[in-house]
Amino acid sequence: MNLLQKIKIYLRNRGKYSFISKLDFNARILDVGCGNRSPEAILLLRPDLKYTGIDIEKINHLSSVNYETLVARPEKFHIAIESIDGLFDAIISSHNLEHCNYPEQVMKSMLTKLKPLGMIYISFPSEHTVDLPSRRGTLNFYDDNSHKLPINLVKFMNDLNETSEIVFYTKKYKPKFLWLIGGVFEPLAKLFNFNLPFGATWAYYGFETIIWAKKR
């Protein structure tokens, strides 16, 4: 774990890195929509984890015996998840579902690959982000042209509750210190059209919906 990760865990105690830091030793984890940066960051934080990442584009490979990555076509992403051998102790989906062609199917596929009592971390832009101001670095939902549609939160939570116990849920994640920093420097960020580091602007506006759940 490097200093930057320690800071992120401290400032965002319900964020992705905090979730990963709490997993059991040697846990098998599936990173859905991992991109190129997540695998390296996760294995730096927890080199003991048995890591599988899946995305729609080629992923740079790391030299680790506990590491594998898979590539799937966007329209068959959910099918590719279901085709992975075995079950996982934990699954993370960090800002992935809003990019998916079929987010509901992807969510159901993830849950089929999670062990009973396994943990899942999910984050995505809150529904209200469609009304936020536009900002370089993404603040309004549609600032990112790869976003499809906002997640229907009521239906999403109803579906999740059918199989899982909600451990933590917030519709608008506003960690206190980052919310404060975001508010203090918002006039400057607005003037120069940028998002503050460590997600402080997102915290001020409550950009993210974050869920931790345990499968029954």
C-alpha cells in the first residue's frame, strides 16, 4: 500500500480502496470494468488477492501469478461474466454500470458469480447528476459521452435486495472532509472549470451512489 492509497482510504472510508483493504487474505476478486489502472492499483494495495479483471478493451498485463484479465464485447459483457469459471469472494463494479449496454443484466451476472456471504462494491453516478453543472473531468452525467443512461435507483435497489443484504448505502456520497474542501474551493473550481483532487468536487455535489452488499 502506498501513501496515496492510504490517503484515499482515510478520506473515502466507504470508497473502493477501503472496501478492498477489508477483504480476507487471499480472497478471489472480480473487477468488472477494470480498465488499465485498476489492476495495478489493487494488486499494489493487496498483492495477496487472486485478481480477475474484465473490460471491453485490451488490458495491460502485470507479472503476477494471482492475476488474469479478460476482454469481452460490450453487447455480450454480461454473458462473458457468467462464463468465468468458479465463484468469487468479492466483486467490485466501480463506475462501470453506467457505461454498459445492458446494466441490469450485468448486475445480475455479477451476483451469479458471487459466493454466498461474498461482498460486492458498486458505485455509479447518482441519478441527480443529470441536473448538475457541466465540468471538465465530469460532473454532469452527460459530460462523459461514453455514459449510456442513469441507473434507475429504485429498481436497482429492489433487484439487489432480492439476493443480498445491504451493508452500506448512500445515494449521494459526501465524505465530510472532502465535502468541506469541495465547498471551500468550489468557486475556484467553477471559475477554472475543473474538478478538485481526491474527488472533493464529487463529494461536495454528492456525485456518487455507493453500495456495499453481502450476498445471502
